[in-house]
Amino acid sequence: MHGDYDDNGDDTSTVMDRGQHEDAKTPWDQGTWRNEALGWAGRELAARGLRESGTARRGVRLRPWSVLVRIPVEGAGPTTAVATTAVWLKANPPASAFEAPLTAALARWVPEYVLEPLAVDADRGWSLLPDGGELFWQVLDRTPTDPRAWEEPLRQYATMQGALVPHTKDLEQLGVPSARTTALPQVFDETVEFIRSVTQKTAAPLRQLRPRLLNWCAELADLGIPDSLDHSDLHDGQLFNPEPGRFTFFDWGDAAVSHPFCSFLVPAGRVTERYGPEALPRLRDAYLEPWTRTGRTSKELRRALTLAGRLGVIGRAVSWGRHFPGASDETRVAGAAESARWLRQLASYEPPF
């Protein structure tokens, strides 16, 4: 699984995707790291009767917050758990290295809703994943005028969150960040300090939001809906739809243990962009339907969703600080600017649901 690479980690057998981050520092640029990661993937594939194909090119996607390698494979042995023509090697920075053990744990606790990894290295934040099939955005592109396509994945995602409520302490022990409803003001403070330290600009306008934040968190906590796993970036490219009625959720690098309803912020934004806000009430009700089993009234659930929809911007703000070590000043400043942009929405964002 080794090729000849130039100083940027590129070779002729690899298709590189650096997006808008040509100068981003990632471990892929280090030859020793590449050899170790690809060697680990090769050994794990061999143990499952698979090997890298010699006729297809490897794809590498590099971002300041992840390394993702698409490895074309061939072969099938008695230990092969999946039928696939490619697998994915993902490497996370230390701040989101929890994704590897989290992915493995979710496959044990809620296997019907997630991908089962072929292998994980929890210490190094590496995951080897099967191909999950068709992405949800590809399905939506075939039915561009029907927002009802979101109903079932949102219902299933909420059901999965409910099943994970008993595992919140286990999740935190795996390293998943704790951003529980009552702790969100502290997470807010830490994020504001990150922004100030990187940009060297006053954080006073953001800190002025704190009194209202305290009130929203207190009201949300009083509604009594237990914390669970918040994906924090649940858009239509973060779930697979491999067959009708079946959805699997992935890419947990921005996740946290928080109020579950914070997860609705991102899909609500995507739905609004594609279909307009008039599509949201029906999808809101689809997401909330599994939570009616908590004994809360529809009015209480909708109020909680409104509050959490606003507070979900904190999780989005936090994610922009999770970079590989050695990130450039430009990358850090851009991340801090995105964090500040999200936090400012605490004052201006009015959830349309």
C-alpha cells in the first residue's frame, strides 16, 4: 500500500483533494506517518480477506481537521464482514480523536443506525470504515421538490438519540466532549476565550450574550429532556441511504454529549435553504415524534426544540477549533472567525421551528 510521494504527500497513484486548504498542515505530509497509517490499514484489510486494488487510484481528502483516504479494495475471504469495492481510512486530530472509539461503541449500542467499522485505533484516532452506499444528498437531488424525504431519517436519528441516553457517561469516558445543557455557559466561555486568544481582539460583544444564554439554558434544563449524543453537523452529506427506508449516520468528529435537540439546527438550515421555511413544521414534528415517549407535551417539546435550536450554535462554534497540531496562523484565525460567526447568532438567530 505504499507509493512514491513528493514533499506534499502526493504520488501518481493517488487523487488528491486539498479543497481550499492548499497550505493546511496535516500528518499526511509526513512520510513516516503515511507509512504507519497505510500499513495499519493494509494489515487490517488482510485480516479480513481484502487487499488494496492495484488497478484503481487511491483518493486522499486533506483538511485541517481530518485526513480521509479512499482505498479501492478487492478480494473476499471468510472473515470479510462487508461486500465493498472501497474502504475509508479516517484520521482525526487529538481534539476529535474520540471519533474512532465512538464509532466502534455506536456499532455495539445502536448498530441499525451507524456504520460498523472494520477496525479502529483509539489511541491514534484512526478508523477504517466500509463504504456506506449512496449519500442522502444524492437521493435528495433525484427528488428536489419533496422535503418529506427528510422525515424518516430525522425520526430514526431521534430514536437513536433516545437509545443513547443511558450511555451518556460511557460516551464521556470515550472522550466525547461534555457540553451538557447545564454546562453550555462554560463551553461558551471557553469558546469565547479561544476566539480572543487567536484573534487578539476584544470579546466583549460576545460576552454580553452570556446573561441571556444563562436564562435559555436554565429554561431548557427545566423542561427535563435528558442529554444525549449531539452530532452537531447533521447535514445531508453526513448520512447514507443505502436502501429505501434505511439510513446510517456517520462523521462524528464534531459530536458532543449535549441536549439532543441541538442536532436539529443544521438539518433545519439545510431544509430551509433547499425547500424554504414552510417545510420545517412537518419535519419538526417527525423529529419530535419519538420524544413524545418522554411524557412531555407537544408544547413543551416544541419550546425545547426552539431553545436548543438556538443553543446549537455553540456546538458549531466549538468545532472550528479542532485542528491538527501545527495548524498555521491563517487556519487558526479562520477557525476562530467561524466560531465567532456562529456565536453571534445567539443574539440574532430566531429558530423558524
